[in-house]
Amino acid sequence: MRGQSILEVNEICKAFGPTKALRGVGLKVRSGEALALIGENGAGKSTLLKILSGAHRADSGQMSIDDKPFRPSGPSDTRQSGVAMIYQELNLAPELSVEDNLLLGYRGSGGGLLIRKRQRPKVIEALETVGLGGLSPTAIVGEQSLATQQMIEIARALVAEARIILFDEPTSSLPKKDVARLFAIINELKEREIGMVYISHFLEEVREVADRYAVLRDGENVGEGRMEDADDDTIVSLMVGRDVKNLFPTVAHSPGEPWVSVQELTGFRYPKKINIELRRGEIFGIAGLVGAGRTELIRTIFGLDHSSAGIVSVNGKPIRPTIGERIKAGFGFISEDRKNEGLAQDLSIVDNLTLSRLADYTTIGVLNLKHRKRAAEKLLERVQVKCNASDQAVSELSGGNQQKVAIARILHQQADILLMDEPTKGIDVGTKAEVYQMLGEMAATGKTIVFVSSYLPELLAVCDRIGVMARGELRDVRDAVDWTEEEVMKVAIG
């Protein structure tokens, strides 16, 4: 019955060493509804979903499904209880077929045998429900687009006859058209009386899909209600514990003389003959659809991707197209792939901050660890990283604090030309505001910033100029005040 409580969570607590991730959290999931779980990075949202999915075990508290105790001993146990998890980082076996992925862990046949002919209709039905009716069950998952893989994850939940689906930032890497497709699927799931928990840092997105909301702050419940009854200011204030008057803070800065010149820069596929002149103290935004060549452009400028033609100059001096030479010339780079490329997850915060510039801490080849640690801790305080200690593994930090470490790294590197690829991806609105503040402060000191983003409101609010890319080309560059979201999209789609 739609609107009936399926899952109840009461007084859940979870600690990791001295860090208390959850402090008596509770929530209710109802059939045919989507519950938005909202909070800053580190508020406990992902930890709670991992407990619900069986990846973690709660230290204390109670959970129930249909008024029966729910104590999952692992993901397999959770799956059998009718709960499915859609992770931000997709959890598929890329070498296997679509059908194999959908049936992994499925106990649809007796005696431990899986009879494909008997299960194929169920697979096809699930694929059709998520709009993949034309996809062959024998197709290899790793050869499909990211959006298609996301739908395959949902189809797997349907094959398992899930009654509760948990979404952790499902749109973080999806283009706009695929986000709309996902939302249509979620509405279809509501009609099937499936209950959902949905995590997202985009409030406009939450409003489109969620019926109710619950806000966590520092591992505790601080507010809940129906989405239609709360405005954005109320929700943001609950998240950060204070009034947030300006979600897009700006710092006064005046772009100066031309400093970096990109002439006819061409990659082996993208970019194509790019010409840009960047000024000191300027925030230059790059907009465009996913696949337009934005990432390839700044990777080629930095020397990570090889160029087939073109020149990059700093103050009139051409710089050889190698990473080492670009770093010497003052370039710094932040990757959009924070987990696999942006940071060394198993190393400490100090290591991540300082590995790109160790000369200041060495004498005759010997590293002064105390001197390095003191310098790192000053920088952590400057960018307000929340951590237990500077020697903590960076993987233990929330996504927003990891992003601050990535920014601190290029500040420590003393880079003057900052190439940032989706620097606010996957972080909460409060931390985004802090990042915007940092960008303005860096521009005010004369640093040149190239800011790639798929989130148009932040580009329009923060940047001095914006260039729009399509099919590897830089189609148009204007002052930010001369753009609207509609105009950006017109140029982006050609």
C-alpha cells in the first residue's frame, strides 16, 4: 500500500575509532515515496546507507522491515531482505555481460543452479522497465555508457525484487539528458510502490524527485518534513547549523594583464585548435556538455594529455608540453577523478599535500618530517580541513574535505595557474560556498584560475569570463554577465 512505512531506523549509532559518524539517527522509508537524505559531507549520510546496505554494521540501535527486525550481516543478506544499493561509484563487474550482472547473487533457482532460459524473461522485463529494452542481455557491461550502467544497476535491483532502493549521488557523473531519464525511472519505481532513499547535494534535483526530506548534521537528525513545505534557505540552514545568506560568495578581484596564451592547441581527438588568452587574477569558466572536450582541454594544457599541435605560453614564453615543465612554469591541476587520480587515497594528508614539492623540507637528501608536518598543518587550517590528525589517511576524510586537500596541494605547490576540473563535484552546498570563497581569494592574489564545471549556476556566479565548448571546439567566450543558462546551452548543443 502506497505511503505505508516499510523500513524504520531508530537510534542508530556508529563510530570509527574516536570519530562518531552517527549519533542516534532515525528515519522512516515509505512505499511509493522517495526520501531525500540531506546533509554536508561528513554528516553521516553515506555511513547510514552503508549500514542499511549491509556494508557496515551499526554499533547500536534498531532497524526493522515490515515491523520485523532487520539486522543485515552483509550485502547478500540485505539483498535477500529486499534492499538494494545504487552507489555513486558504480558497483558492476565490467567484464561480464548485462545478464550476468543482473543475476549476480540472485537465488532464483533451486540447488544453486541458474537456468538462463527461465531467468531471461525476468532480465528482459527489468531492462525494459529502465528504458533499456533494446540492449542485448549478452552485451558486455564495461562497453556501455556511464548512464546505461546506472540503469543496469537499477535493473539489477528490480530482478532482485527490491522493495527499498538506496541512491547515493546517482547523478554525479551523468549529463543532463540522462539525469532526466533517471528521474523518469524513479517516478516509475514510485508507481510500483518501491520506497527510496536519495542522497544528492543538488537541492533543485532533490525537489524534483523527493517527497520528503531528512537532514543530518554531525551524525544527528536535525530536521525532517515534506519537500513542498520547506524552502531552500531552511534546508541549507539545517545542514550547516547557521544562516547561509550567500551560497555563491564572491571576493573582489580585478583581472589584470594577459598572462597565459593558448594558441591553436590541438589534441589527438580533442581539443581542436583552441585559442584562449588568460589574465592574471582571472577566474575563467569552461562550460559544455559531457563529452564536449572540456576535460581534454585542461589536461592538454597541463601536459597530461599529449598535443598534436599548438603552443602554450606564460608571459610570452612558450612552455614545453611536459608535466614537469608546466609545473615549473606555475601550472597546477585538480582532476575531476578525486578517488583514482586526484589524491593518493592510501597515503596520509601530509603526504598528499607535500609530495609535489618536498625541496623546502630536505637537507642533503634527508626529509625533515617535523618541519613538513608543521607546514602542512598550517595549510590545513587555512583551508579549514576537518580531520582527526594530519597523518590520517586521506581516504578517511569526507568528500568535501578531500577536495579541500586537493586544493591545498596545488597551493602548497605554489602554483600560479590553477586548472580545476569539476572542483565542487560531489560536495555539499556549505563546502561549495567555502570553495567559491577560496577561488575568489586566490584570484585576488593574482592567480589565474581555469574552472571547468557542469553546474551552470556556479560558473555564472563565480567566473569573470566563460567559454563554451562543443565537439572539442571553444565556440564562444564572453564576460560572465553577458551569459544566461539558456544562452550557454544553445551554444553547447550547437
